[in-house]
Amino acid sequence: MSDVLDRPQAGACDEQVFVTLTVADQLCGIPVLCVRDILGEQVITRIPLAPQEVAGSLNLRGRIVTAVDLRRRLRLPAAPPGTPRMFVVTEQGGELYALLVDQVAEVMSLKADAFEPSPPTLPPEWSRFSAGVYRLDGKLLAVLDVGRLLALSAGG
């Protein structure tokens, strides 16, 4: 999905649009074109022998969707028990995946020329899944590469 994040060519749109979300108080963005749905709390069925990042599966209008816990995927501490969480549904390789996040915020349009490579100070757990960053009023918006996040067989 990195083609969604490529710098625009001359005459192309000069803004990128992201669905923003938080994971362990870190502001993140996913290109809006990657997002199929946003869901509140859902019943998750655990999948035996699945990688630790896979929270389980859920039923979305009759389709079985694999739920991936971004806290686990990014090697962060688990959310406190009872904390409400949300899902951002995305499609990869014809399959639907639900990214389990702490909170979904807003849709944000950002200038394409303000997009920067990930800084060297970004922790390795984040930088390997980050396509780059935007600096926003004292906050860093890490743009997540959905393809890399969902490559669960690639060594986690």
C-alpha cells in the first residue's frame, strides 16, 4: 500500500487523507483509501495456535475477519483490562482484517510535502511499520504501512 503514500506527481493532489487513531497514546494515521470500516467493541473468537498479534476473528456482516491487535504487533504493553477499544477494518490481498486500536479520532487532510521519513529516534518496533511521519503541533503522527502491519508471517 506504499503507493498510496508516494509523493504526488506534478498536477496530482497535494494532500494526503488519513484516518487518525491512537495506540498506547501514540497518534497514528492510516491512508483513508485503505480503510473499509470502523467498528466499536466486537465479540472476538480466539484462534488456537495463531501468532500472538492475532487477537482472534470476528464476524462482519457474514464475513470472517482476522483481528490484529496493534499493541501486540508493535510490542507495546496490553491495554488495561476493561478498556474499550475499536477496530479499523482494512483489506489486504482480498481478505479483510480488523486492526484493534485504542481509539479512532478523525479524518485528517495533510499536505503531501510535509510528509517526512521516519526519524531515527522512532523506536524500532514503530519504524519497521511506519511509512513516515507528519509533525503536528507538538505531536508526531506516525503513518502506518498497512501491508507491513499485516505481513504476519514475515517474522512478526
